[in-house]
Amino acid sequence: MQGERANNTWVKSQNLNLVLNLIWESSLVSRAEISKKTGLSRSTVSQLVSDLIQTGVIEETGSGDSIGGRRPILLQIKPEGRRICAVHVDDGGQIHAIVEDLLGNALNQSSAFVTEAGELLPTLKVMINDLLENDLERVACIVLALPGIISGDGRILSAVNLGWKDVPIGPELAINFAVPIFAENATGLAAFGELTARGLESRNLIYLRIGSAVGAGIVTYNQLHQGLRGSEAEIGHMVIDIKGKLCKCGRRGCLETKVSRAAVYQTVKDSLNSMGSELAQINGANVFEWLVGQDAEERPLVREILTTIAQNVAVGIINVLNVIGTDSIVIQSKLCDSKTFWQVLNETVANEVLPFAQGGFELLRSILGETAILKGATAYGRRHFFEQSRFSIEDYE
């Protein structure tokens, strides 16, 4: 009997999730339509819908068009039925967090700053608790967008730009908050955000962020690629010059040593060392903006610097394309506002990449910008809730 009950519980949980996901994808749908699309009997659908209404994640709303007989009652996701909490810890120790409802409406947000790894866990505990207002009943999940290499259980194994190693964030938070907790590399979640925003269903996408650090994320067929050993898409630490400058990761000639803000600032500084008055206006935080603001056609030196940066970025993209063969490469960087950078990047990649056996690829500018990480994190949490949540039969007994 126990085995039969366990099997029935599993089947019901699967069917509940199937119906919930269909309502999410459809926005508005009737019980009859759910029965037709899922192949489940009308009586089964009626019971499943009743159970989902009881959990507070869906609701009835108005009537649809009649196709003979009574007008059907429509169902939709109840926005306030569950909440998604997303937290982003960046490469400088800044923390940004947001809580959204099931339809992506922002409910609450907060920010903080830490300088040491030991400050991170207590800060996150307080932030999350305050954001959720001590109400865990309606929390679908917490998604952590973390820097560096993240283990399967949510540890920051290595965040080289912060100098952090083996920081057990996920396991510790799981003790305090009895809800599903997902911890992923922040740039990977940004890739998920760009894919979701573009509606590129069942497509492959690589996201490349070029700023103070160089990060990347890969999404294949709506799944975030996490790497075979938990290290995903470390394109910034792809060695493109084995005798190049020493990187923070301990290797030489990484892409990050060529195109990050600090690296480009050093290049600009070396190039403008005879122009002290102009150099005084530039620093590592605004060097990209300065380059983009110059007239590259009128200033050969600026054009040369932008061309070199674009060619180095192109090398990284070409290597990835030749190995993975993705459909889309999304780039988030202030450099993309430069006509010279964008033109040289596209031309270099097009001329040097190996031909695809089928189809092609496209280079795209980010449409989410700095918001990509948190938007990707909440989208990741919502997709997991609607597609993979498992409801307990005890909830309805």
C-alpha cells in the first residue's frame, strides 16, 4: 500500500506541476482547454485546479467565449500567490536584492556592501529576512547570483576579484530559510535573463559581460550550463597570450588582462602619457565612457585602442564559437556604444570564425544592461517554480 500511495503521490505532483505550467504559459485558460491540451480527464483537471486554487497560486478570473453551452470560467496565475527573492553579490562586494511576485512585479528591494567574506553570510541573512518581511509561507525560492566559481551546493569556491575562497553561502542559508535555494554564477544568470527577455525559446545563447571584470554565461535550450566540474564559461580567463600580463587568477595573458576596464585604462595611460591634462580626467572607472565619447575617426590613437580591444574580444568569441557553435552572442559593455568597436568586432568574428555546418550566428547588444543579473535570477526562480516545483499531496488533505 505504501508503494502504491507513493506512486500516486508522485503522479499527482507531476500533474499539478503540468497544469500549473500550462496556466503560466497560457496566461488565461479554461479547465476544458487544460484537459484538451494535457490529455487529462475533465474530472482530474477539475480536482487539480481545485487543489492549486487552495494553495493560492492560481485564481479564477472572468469568463471566456462560449463554444456551446455555458461560458467557461478562465484561470490565471495569482501574482501574490508566491514570491521570488533574488540576491546579486557583485565582484566589488556590492549586494543588490529584490523580491518579485509570480508575474515579475517588484515588491521590495534592498542593497548593502561588504568588504570581507566573513561579512557576507550575516549580511545576507538580515537582508533576506527583511525583504521577505519574516513571511516564508509564500516564498517560492531564493536565487543567489554569486561571483566566481560556484559549487553544486552553493559555495563560492573561488571569486578571484574579491580574493574569496570556499565561502559556504548556500548551505548556511538553507539552514535559516526552509525554502528552495539556488546559487549560480551571476553572469550565467544574466545570460538566462537575456534569453528570457528576447523570447528565444529552445535557442543557445552566450552572454559576455566586459567591464571591471570579464564574465560569461551559457544557456542551451533554456537550461543554464553549469559546466562539467562546476566551472562554467570562464571566458575572461581564457588564455590568449601565454606570455602576457599576470592575471588575478594567477595565469598570464587571460582575456581579462586585455579588455577589462583596468587593463584598458593602463593602455590609455601608456598611450597618453604625454598629454597630462587630458589623462587627469580619465580613470579605471570611466575609461570606457571616455573612449566611446571620443571621435574615433578624428583621433587615430583612440581608433587604434578601440580596434585592439575589439580584436581581443573577437579572439575569445571566435574560440567559443568554434567549440560550441552557439546561435547568439550577447555582449553587455559600454564599449558596444562605440561604432568602431562594434564594427571591428563584427568584421573580425565574421572573417575568422569557422563556418557552421547548419545555420549561422549573430552578435547582439544586451537589451537588459546592468539589470540583466537580477532579472535573470528572478526569471530563473519563476521558471523553476512553474516547471519543476513538486507539490505534496498532504497539502490538500
